[in-house]
Amino acid sequence: MELDELGQALSQCRSCPLRQDALGPVGWFGNPQSPIVFVGEGPGGVEDEYGCPLIGPSGQLLDKALWAAKMTRDRVLTTNVIKCRPKGNRTPDVAEADFCAKQWLDRELAIIQPKVIVALGGVAMHYLGNKDMRITRDRGQWFRTEQGFDCLATYHPAYLLRLYGRDLVKAKWDVFYDLEAARKRAEELAPGYQFMSEAKVDLFKLYQKRR
Ligand code: URA
């Protein structure tokens, strides 16, 4: 199955109750040939409205961090563990995350076959790694996913948006070094791939509100 076909199937998904409170499932954005894939938690309000992953405040911050680490959104691929926004933006529980990701994220990754995955935050790290991992302790460390992909976790941008002062500065540098390490690893494994376009992508020019 191709990624487009999987996207079509995803748009019809009604297999769990999360769909009832969302405008619709949110898939992935970016280049399916990318050797690097970023996996977030799940759509928030802006993502649900536009049908695009990581387009809201977290996504805007991610774009800045990617730019600093010499990557742009059109050249990488961004996606989420869960595809429908939980009501009130609550964190999905383990069962919800597992149920959704087994159906969708695992199949995306099987098609894309990325060289490197970056887990953004605890939910993605727990799904791709294991439930005993802790983001503050284990970020920046390489591990192998059950599907056999090399993966590194870093802080979720929403976490950075809640920090200030010295903690924020430190966390930003941690994220920068994690993203740089991931890009370098992907570069080694996919020599010649362009991780960056000349300009940042304005996702709001590409997506319209879906209601
Ligand atoms: N947070 C995520 O993890 N993913 C999104 O798509 C938006 C916010």
C-alpha cells in the first residue's frame, strides 16, 4: 500500500471513540522519501481545525528548532501517535495511543522506512520505546523501536512553551543538540538527501480550515 492510499483509509477511520469529538483524523505532512520522521503526540485544536499535524503553537516552535538544526518541514515528515484530537486536548492514555498507533503510525512507518525517528515527548517515546523510559532521563539516547527503527526522543515543543528562564534556555539547547544528532545520523544513512529548503514552509498557506 502507498502512503496516499493509507491517508485515504485514515480519513474514513471511525474505529475508536476519539473520532466523535474531533473534526476528523489528522495524518502526516512532509516528504515520504525523508530519511527522518518526527512523531508527536496527537493533534491539538489548531491541528484538528486545519487537518495538519503540528501546525499550531507547538508546530511553530518545532519549525524554528528544525530551521536551527538545518531542516524544513517540507523535507522531513511529521506525524503523530494518535490521529484524532482528544476532547479538551487531554493527553491520550496508553490504551488509546496503542490502539491508534498500531492501526496507523506503524503502517506509515512500514511504508516510509525512515532511517531515523525523533519521538517528540513522552507519549511518542513510550509508544516507540518502552513505558519505563523517562523523557528527562532518556532524551537524547538512541534506542531501537519494535519495528527496528533507530529512534531518539527529545522534549515535546509544548513542554518548552511552558518553561521560562534558565530552564527554557537549557531545554532549548537540549532539543537543538538532539535534532542535530538525529539529522547527522540520517545524513550518514542517506547521503546526499537535502534536509532543508531555502525558506520555511508556511503551513497556513497550504491548509484551510476544514469546517
Ligand atoms: N502536539 C502534537 O504532538 N502534535 C500535534 O500535531 C500538535 C500538537
